[in-house]
Amino acid sequence: MCMGSNGNDAGSQRSKAIDKQIRSDEKRMAREVKLLLLGAGESGKSTILKQMKLIHTSGFSKSDRDDYRVIIFSNLLTSLKLILEAMENYEIKFENKENEKYVDTIHTDRELGTGEFFPNEYQPAFRSLWLDRGVQETVHRGNEFALHDNLAYYFENLDRLFSSTYIPSDQDILRSRLKTTGITETVFDLGALTYRMFDVGGQRSERKKWIHCFENVTALLFLVAISGYDQCLVEDKDANQMQEALMLFESICNSQWFLQTSIILFLNKEDLFRKKLPFSPVRKYFPDYTGDPKSFKQASEFFQGNFRRLNRNPTKDIYVHFTNATDTNLLKITMSSVQDMILQKNLQTLVL
């Protein structure tokens, strides 16, 4: 009997320990917010993650910045290669014939080593080509061949970039481009909560990897480059970025995986959208737009309405924010309102 009693006591202790662990795990999970970043390629998801690293963690280390110097040089060289190819396709000539001598330099593959600075021999080529009227004419048609939208920022800062002491600034890093493959996670604490933010590749070939990220998601951040209304896709020059985003949003918004999930829609790159509206009419790409061609308010409301109408669940709210992912202060304000929404929606389950 005694042995049986001791055995029962031991079993009871184990049961209590298991129950305690379960309660502890439930409490920890209640304090954990899982955010999934989704959206088509070039929408700015990776920039949002970089901002979270800047705002809520220790930012970028010296080693990180050395790595980004390699990426930024590659961004500039690759973009010039794209421009030269497009000039050939569009039969656009250099205004300055002297620039022909730089073509071989640009087409020669060159990668920086770790800790290496920008090679001085590329500076005159970069500067002279960027100033050429033929190159600028091609850049203005960049929406037709998926040219990155941050080139002007870098080429206006060539002296700083080619300095022998150049360390990429936060803004340099935010504007750099590196295709996301697989899944990137950023973890940060905000108040009493721990946020786990996941970024998955936006190109079509990456989307099949999303599925196992969907379980127990607190909220979904869906990013759209609102400036992409006139741009083609990186992977399909005949497809429109905004149309692609609308199709993707419809499938995600009405997916069985997100029936109970709050959806936050970031209409991103609003600064670029404002700049291009006067020169690139929305109606040319979306004939059903009947508003003022130059009105940011009317054009932005048009696209916001297009996304809202895709939601087939009358009980699901879509929270919309206009953002510029490279603007740290604006993103702080936006994420603060996102946090408030998450807290309100989960007040019953979150242990504060």
C-alpha cells in the first residue's frame, strides 16, 4: 500500500509539474504576437523588417554595414547593366558619345570583398553615365523593365559612397535591395509583449514556402507598393505590380488560414506614388479610375477601395495605413497604431 501511495504521490507531482509548465507556456504564448509580412515582390517587406531592427533592437553592427556596402555596390552596378540593356532594346543612344567607353566596365562582373570599399575606377563611369540624357530617358521608362526605385538617392550621393572611409548609413541600408528567399524572422519586445515578425519571399517562386507560417498568426501585415500601379514585375515584364498585388490580396484575405486573423494593409511607397502621379496617369493602367489624374487623395482612395472590395467576409476588418517604409518616424507612428489595434483585438487573451 505504501509503495502504491508513494507511486501515486510521484505521479501527482509529475502531473502538477506538467500542468504548471502548460500554464507557463500558455502565459508566454499569450504575451507573444506573431506577425506575418506578406505581399508581392518589391512591396517593401524587407525594409519594414530593417526598420524594426533599427527601432526596437540594437540596430546594425559594423559587420552588418560592411555587408551592406557590398550589396549597395551590387545594386548600382546591376541597375546600370539593366539600363544599358534597356537602351539597346529601346534604341536609345548616349547623348555623350564618350560614355561608350564605360560600357565594358559596367558589363564586367565585379563583386566587392568583405571590408572592401567602392573601387575608385568605377566612380567616373557611374557619374558620367548617370548624367547622360540618354540614360535618364531610359530611367524614366524604368517602370517598363522593373528598375529599382532608389537609384536617384544613391547616384546623388556618389562622392560619399566612393569615400575611402564609407560606412553605409541607416538610410543607405533601408534603400538597398536584396531579394528575400526563404523566411526571415525578427524578434523584439514592445511593452509587455514579444513580437515575432516573419518576412517571406514575395516573388511568385517563393510563395509556396509561406504555407507553414500561417498557424497561430496574430495579425497579417500585407504590403503593397502603391507606386507600383504603372510598374511591371521583376519576374514577368508583361504583368502589372498592382494587379498582381490585388490578386494575391484576394486569395490571402479570403483564405481559410486567415478567417480569424486581423489584416493590416500597408499601402507603401506613398512618397514615390505622389511624385509619379502627375507624369504617369492612373487611368492609363486602370481605365476604371475616374478621379482627378493629379489628386493623391482621390487616387489613393481608389486603390484603397479596390483592396477593401476584395474582402468577402463582412465581419472581417481591414485596417489600412499609407506608409513610406524608408521613413523611420512615420513607421514608428504607424506601428504604434498597429500595436494598439492588436492589443484591443486580443484583450481577452493577452495577459497584460
